[in-house]
Amino acid sequence: MKRLLPFLLICCFTRILSAIEPGGLLTIEDLAKQAEAVNVSASPVPQKNKAPYEIIFFFDIAARDSAAYLAMLSDLQRAQAELPQNEQADFFLLTRGSGFAVKSLIRQYEISMPIHADSKQTLFKEYAAGELLLPFALIGKEGKIIWKGSPIDLENILNLIRTGKFNPDIQLKVTRLRKEMQMAVQASLPDVILRCANEILKLQPGDSLAIQAKLFVFENSNRFPAALAFARQNAQANPHDVKQTLLYLNYLQRGGNRLQFMRTFEDAVKQFRNSPEALFRLMAFAAGDTVSLSWFPLNAVKALPDQIRTVFEKQPADRRSTFYQYEAAIHYGLCDIQRAVHAQKMALILAVGRKKAEISRQLEFYQNIQRLQQEKSGK
């Protein structure tokens, strides 16, 4: 149930009206003229070689979930960089609050994405009037907004656009079905929720809110086998979206199906072999604390760092540091303490800010194990 609380929040606090909707005119340049650039020097708003699409993100940096959304957008921006130039998007993040307050929060969260502040909320009043829920995202092309919605849907919508499957008329139908589904959630009508979710997924496979809606109904009615079957079907229906594969892997682990988990993970490594970002997410999943490494096919996990090393050696320092932390965790799980120490040392060299202390503590832990092994072998 806790896994699906974001779905409930989205459904219970929906927006009614807004000053900017699909079909409206708005560009990054329009906003940049009036907003205060806070940390744009880290990654300036592009002036040359502009991408054909623009992603505009309205949010409140003081909100507790902002860091998670910014991390998601950062991942999306990096994934966009893998695409041909004619399929990429430029990003513009606009937050409420004074420039001073925003700078303080940027330092606190160690944010690297460029952010603009709307100190007097002039732009929010003009383009986000009537919004009951932040954040929200816009996708624009040639100065016209072609999509508006939750940022969690951005990746799926961009994939539809990229593959030529995006249809504004279908989006209107999806919007109407979402409103009906939201009312059904508030009225506790599971059959209506499922019907709306199924209709949305027929129109738009991979729609995050519809996926969460179905899982919400299954989980809330103790129908885990149905949730597991749907997670599998959903992953198969979205073979280019690693998030759906990871969702299925989580359900396999919860269901205790280790053999199918291992087969699915091995297949995923092959399936996403041409996407370093997707492989990085699989590597993070294997190195994390959610699922024990004993569940994973060890040869596939061991090979992951080398599959994306060349690409990540060209990434910014903080990303390389994270890569080495995951690599160290994998080597530790594989009982190769020497390589774990080496990778963690690299992570520490590249780390900045508050992260250095935690990385240093983990390095000390690895080194203590290494010392114990050396003492034992010396005896």
C-alpha cells in the first residue's frame, strides 16, 4: 500500500484550471527573460544548437519531494543525451521563492541542474494560475505547448513523441479518462478505476498513473497474483522503458520467484545493452539494499560496470562518483574486497560536499575487511 501512496496523492489533489494548456504559446526564452538565473552557470540555458523540444518544469524547491523529482529529471536529461539531436529536448526548471532561498536549498540538496527562480511569482501567476498541485511539466515544440502533465509521465510521453505515436487527440481522451478515474478513486469504486486504467493503457501504453491505478486496486484487494501478472504484461508492452522492467523485478522478488527474477534480469541486461543509462539503473538496482545480491545472476551483475565504464568516465564528477560507489558495492557482494576498495577510493576522490563523509565511512569499512583478510592470510 505504501508503494502506491503517490498515486493516491495525485488522484486526491488534482488541478482544475491553469493559465497554460496544450495549444498555448510559451518558450524557454520567454521565461528566461523574466526569471532569475540561480545556478545556470553550472549548465547554461542553450542559446545555440537548440533541441527541437523544450521541457519546462514548474515546481516548488522547498517541497519535500523536490529532490526526488530533480533527480528524476536529471536522469531523463542524461537519457536524452543518448538520442539523435533531432529527438532531444532542452530543459528549463522554474521554482517559486527568492533567489537567496533557492541558492541555500541548492547547496543543501547539492543540485547540479540549472534552476531559475520566480521571486515575485509573476510567472507562476501568469502560467500556473489555478494549479492545485505542483510540480507539473510542459513539453513544447516551435513555441507551442503540445503536452502538459505530471513529470512522472515525461519519459513515456517523450518516447511516444520520438516514435511518432504521440497524438494530441488521444491525449484529450486520456485526460478525460484520468478525471473519471480520479473521481472513482475518491468514491472508492475499484471496478471503475480498473476500467478507466485499462482504457488509458489501450490508448497510451506505459501511462504511469494508469499503471499505478491498476496496481493500487490489486494491492488494496489482496490480489497479488493479479498485480504480478500485470507487472509482467506491462514490462513486455514497454520493452524500451527500463522502469517497467524494474517494477516487474520488484514484484518477482516480493513473490519469492528467484529463478524467474534471475532470468528476467539477465534478459534485461541484453535488452538494454545499447542504453548506458538503462544499464546504470540496473546496476544501481543490483547494488542497492532493496534486493539481496543473492537474487541476481552474478555473471551478469559482475559484467555491468565494464559495459558502461567508457561512457561514465566522460560523465560529470558526481555521476562518476556514484558509478564507482555502485561498482564497489557489487565487488563487495562478490567477495572481491580489493576491487571494492579501489572503486570506493575512486568514488571518494570524485565526491563533493556532504557525500564525502558517508563515502569515506564506507571506504573505511571495506578497508577494515581487507585488513582482516590480510592478517588472516599472513597467519
